[in-house]
Amino acid sequence: LSSTVHLFLIDSALLWFLDRFLTSSVIVSTVFTLINCTAMFAFRVYEKEFLENLNEQIVRTFTALFSSDIFKCALYRCFEERVSLKYFALHLAFGTLTVSFINYSLCLFRKTKPKSFIVIGRKDGVGHILDEINLKTRGEYQFVHYVDHPQNDIEKFISSANFILVSDYELYQFVKDKVGLYNKKVVYLPEFVERTLKRIPIEVINRFESYYEQIFSQVKESPSKRVLDIACGVVGLVIFSPIMLILSILILLEDGRPVIFKQLRIGKDGKPFLMYKFRTMRNEESNQAKFADQENDRILKIGKFMRSFRLDECPQFLNILKGDMSIVGPRPEQIPFVKDFEQKIPYYSHRHVLKPGLTGWAQIMYKYSSTLEEVRTKLTYDLYYVKNRNIFMDLRIILQTVEAILWRRGAK
């Protein structure tokens, strides 16, 4: 985290001096730098997997700076001078090259020393999850020994590890008290997995069921979330209303009425509500619920375009203003699917303790799901959001949804 913060500060300083050189005002360059940095965060410039890839750095940095420059052009009347074509070209060229190469170079030479762990627990219970963590962190976390009986075996391996990871709820306090004698930090499996994977695997919930059941039972939506929903709903309708008008006309021309598709979906506390979308398929009766990729033969030409950029979801700003949905939350699912998933996937109903969202953590972190196993994996991201959501996480999801749309993550 500290390395990422350092990179962010270095990039901010570089872009400030570049904007200061290209503009005649300290205030303008400061505001422009803030817009630049927000865009780079939205396009995930600072995520480790992209920092280690020079091509990704260049593409994402260029896209972020291009988007920020477009935004500046739209707001140029607020500043002392117009954003000129010269500014646009120089800022994109120098900004993209300097930021990309500095981020890539510093990340390349800042390889951290692997952190080793003794795992208190059976490997066959959590081994595959820890293997995923090892892969995700590029070997930064290594799990060197698994110990079933800490009372007898922990002293044999204590000197070979930096941390002790406890994967058993009943042994956590015992191990924490005992290893204090060895000056080792004890890490609790649920917190460690959530922090590294940004999701809560079903297997982890099974092992610490009482811990998670208590947390999920206490989840409540804050008043600030409703304020954010109303603000985003109004702004969204204002910005997208011209696009919605054009899309409505194109749907009418291609396949007639109705323009809006209405369907019952499951909302907060398992209660159904009527969700609005632009119609993307031909007017044909369907007797059963299907995933979107199972009905490609029915999709309209304009429907393919709308789905690619998720423009078919625009009418849901009305659902948000009505209070049926939130701007951020687990996506609302069809009633037959929910009934099926609740029988086959443990803890699926926990995603309904919050209002469903126009976008969500699972939408920016995972792909479109059309199989039971993919739905199961996607649920682990929804449960992470339900447990950890706050206003800052919501703002992050809103910003990074732009990247998810352009990179077509989860689109069908």
C-alpha cells in the first residue's frame, strides 16, 4: 500500500508541474491535477497487476488522461483560459510517457521480500484458497508449513516464518496468547483472505459461520447512501437523457413498441420490485428465465450496442429515485434464478440485506456469470461488499465502473 501511495504522490507532483507549465495559473493546474489523479484511480492505473505491465500502464494512463482532458474541455468556462489543442496534445504525450515509465520502472525495482506464514489448520481445508492468494500476490505471501496441533508442533517451525495464520476460530485466541512469546504476528484467516482477495469465499464463511452470521445480521444502510443515490439518480438522468431519447427512437425504428422492458426482480430483504431496462430483444414470449447469453438469437442490433456499454440499464435511474434500487449494490436477479440459487448456493440470501444496485463490487471485479459455479464466485464479491461497504467504497465503485464499461468487464 505504501508503495502505491508513493507512486500516486510522485505522479501527482509530475502532473502538477506539467499542468503548471502548460497553464498560467496555480489554481488551474491544481484543479487539473486533481481531475487527472481521479481519472487515473478510476482506470486502475495503480493496481499491481497493471503496474507490472508496461503496455497496460501506457493504455490505462493514456485513457485516463484523455478522459480527464475531455472533462476539462467541458468545464473550460470555469477557468481563466480555454483548454487548447496544444495543451491537449502535449499533456497527453508527456503525461502518458512520464507517468507510465516511472510507475513501471519503480514497480519493477521495488520487489518486496516474500512474507512467510505458518498455517494453523489442515491444508485440505484452506490450501486452495491460500494457493490463490500466493498466485494473486505473485509469491509475496508464502505458506511454508501447515500445523494441525499447535500445542505440540508450532515450536518446531516458529523460527522459519514471519507470521502465523490461524484458520481455526477456536484456536485463534490460544495461538495469539502463546506466540506472543516468540514475537510473531498472528493473522486471522477471514481478515487476511478478505484483505488480499477482496472477496469472501464460501469455504471461509463455512469455517467461521458464527462470526459472519453475526456481522451480516447487523448490516444496515446508512442515510448517506440514500443521499448519494438521489444525487447520482438526478445527475444520471440529466446527463443520459439525450442518449436515452436517441436509444428510444432507434428501438422503435428497429422493432417497434415497447421501448422499456419491465421485469420483477428481487430487492432488499427478498421483496420483489419492478425493474426498468431498455428492451434489447425482439418481442417474443419466453416461458422461463434465462441468462443473457442464452438468448443471443433474439437480440436486436441496437441491443448489442446497448449491452456492450450497459446503456440498456439507464432507465434504472428511475428505480434509484423511487428507492427500489441503489446506485451501488448487488445486481438484482430474476425471481426464478433467486429461488434456484438460494437452494444450491449457501448464504445467497445474504446479498439481499442491502438494496440491489445499478453497479456493484462484483460488476467491477468479476466477469459476467452464466453458470452455477460462476454465480457462486460472483456471490463472494457481493458478500464482501455487503460486509465492508461504506461511502468511500461506493465512490470507488462508481468511478471504476467507467473502466469496467470501457474494458467491457461483465458485459453481455
